[in-house]
Amino acid sequence: MTISIPEWVQDAVFYQIFPDRFAFSRHFEQDGYPAKPNHLQEWGAPPTVYGFQGGDLLGAAEKLDYLVDLGINAIYLNPIFQSASNHRYHTHDYFTVDPILGGNQAFAVFLQAAHERGIRVVLDGVFNHASRGFFQFNHLLECGEESPYRDWFHAHGWPLNAYDTQRPPNYEAWWGIHSLPKFNTDNTAVREFLWSVGAHWLEKGIDGWRLDVPNEIDDDEFWREFRRRCRAVNPEAYIVGELWGDARRWLQGDQFDAQMNYMFSRAALGFFGGHSVDQSDSTHTGLGYIQPLNGHQFADELNRIFNQMYAPEIVLAQMNMLGSHDTPRIMTVVNEDVTAVSLMFFCQMTAPGSPNIYYGDEIGLPGRRDPDCRRAFPWQDEASWNHQLLAQIQALIRLRREIPALRRGNFNILYADDAVVVYQRQYEGQTAVIALNTATDNQSFS
């Protein structure tokens, strides 16, 4: 099978935005948008599971020049659709942007402003499950077994127990969470509905989809058709799955272009963080236990994930993560070892694949596991920023942009010892050699 990935992805540097916490526009109501609710948390308050701080898409649009200065040319937005959760993974309406974010009009403004600056925009698609507020599921709650939508979900009894958490839900729900009813994707109407969502937002101009827990829809043909529908609208649409481990099943060229490369995250944390890694939070997330690695082991792992697991086209499209909304902040995981964080970014920006920066990591924003890793961006407190780290990342992105071998080249390990790893990238006669040293003193090798 011929593998075709979007050409632009190889040159992309992504920035992940958690909309409720990235930026808050002071012009929201002045520009004619509906007033925000009165009871938002104060911007910068400690994050809670249920609290909203009122970030919006107009605020995000106002910060696009900051991202351009950083060197960003692609954005991955956490969910933006109408929802009763601050992370918006509990979707109420797949065709309506949440009014707290500014609604569909604000998203159109954001998308146009991003595209005018040469920034691509990828949305987060939550297609395995919906929410109690999703119309068709709410119809079941109101009408019970007589609802014409009863086969949109997997009900095992009536009435549905959607709120009593002392008893398990009597319908299939993601991880048994009452508020996340799982779609019945064997139902033709459900399949058509979800495929239509994918196509609709591409028609509105987005550049791709990040797919939430796509492995939970255990149906390759569902995803093949999703890809066909998306590519029919935009042949350059990027489709990346949240797959935490070996994703070869989905990365054969007929389903997804790439995965969120948490295998790279674990390896980088294990080598650059080593035995100083704080395991207390990571073990409770998808990262799991971070195995400390020496240079030989790190080199072997990089060789495995960049040379042995996937086709070269897939490798160059991988979304290489250091952290995300689902993990503790990298600065916190390595116990605020700024050198380790700097080295991780150096590796991320010089490795095959598209780097993804989780908002705030570039200024050293701390945070433990969810919800603490979702703090508000401290625009009002630049004194708290690590400006040296920010400048280093900006320089690394510039270097990546100036050297095609770092974006499109192959990958070969040249040398490894306990503390040092050296690798090479080559592309069209250009060679880049990268040496990473975790020792506290200078090292020589040959």
C-alpha cells in the first residue's frame, strides 16, 4: 500500500492549546459576543476538576503573534465543542463551538487569523463517546426504551442510571464513567453522523483531526471510511491518533497518518530525567512508570521507534510529545531540572517527526497530574516565565526551520555511552549531527 501523508506535516511545529486556560480576551463582550457566565474562577486560580476559568478563542487569536515569534506553524486545539466540562471531552453538540469560547463565530475568527499567519489548525475529535448532554443520549434519558435513538448507544436496562455513581451505569460508558456514554458505532446512523462531523469541520477550513482514544472504536473499517471522507474534502488533512504504544495496526497508510508519540515522551524522560524523575504522578497517567535509561538504552529505543516500527513516511509525520493535558508537566516530572528540560527540547526539535509543545512548557510552567497540569497561562506574570528556556526553544525551532535534514532526513545512531547519545540526520546531501550529553562535565568520543 502506498503511504501518503500531508506534505506540510513534515515541516510543522505544533503548539497544543487547552482553550479554557490559554488566553482570556478582554474584548469579548465589546466585540458583540454573549456575556460570559458570572461565576468563572479567577484566571490563574488553582485548577479544579469542574471549574472554568473562561479562556476563549478570541483570546487565543490575540496571542497568535506570540506563537509566530516562537516559530509555531501548527496548532492542536483540545476540544472546542459545546460541553459541560472544562476540558470539553464531554461533547454536547459536535456542530457548535462552546459559547464560553465564543461560539462558531469566534472559531471562524481564530481560524482565519491563524491561516493568515501560516498556522495550520487541528481539532480534537471525541468520537468514541458523547455525554449526558448530547441530544440523542438525553433523548434516552427522557423517553427511555421508547426513544427512537435507543440504538445509538449500548443500553443494558431501563431506566438508564446516568447519575447515581454509587451504582455502575447500565449502559456502556468509557471506563465506566457515567457521564461518557459510548456510541454504538455498529449503527449505520451513528457512523454516518460521526463521519459527517469529520467532513463538516474540514469544509469549514480546519487542517486535520486529533482523534481521542480511537482504539476504543475497535473497527478498522470505521476509521478507513473516516479517512476517506476527510481526504475527499481536503487531501492534505492530517489525522493523528491518541495511541500511547505500538500503533502499527492503525499506521499502515489506510487509517491514520501518525500517533501522539508518547513512546518518545517516555524515552526522553527516562534518559534526560533519569533517576531524578518524580514517579508519583506519572504512574497514575498513561505514561506509567518512567524507566530510567542510560545512553545505550535510549539510543536503542530511539532506533526502535524511528527505524524499526513504522514506514519512513509515518515516522516523519509522528507527533512527538514531551507532555500534554494528560500528563504531569515535564518541568515537574524532572523535579525542575531545567537542564534536563532543555535537553529534552533539543532532542525533540532534532528528531524525526513533528514536535508538539504543550502550552506553557516553553516557559517552564509547572504542574502535577490532571487537573494541575491544566493551569492558566500566566500572561499577567512574565516574571514567572523561564525566559532563558523560551529563548532556547525559539532558537531550536529556528534551527529546525533552517536545516531541512532536521525535518525530513533519515535517522541513524552514531555513538552511545552511559551519558552521551549522538545521532545523524541526512537529507538530499545535507548532514546534521546531534550530540546530547547528560553528564555534568564535557565528554569526548570518537
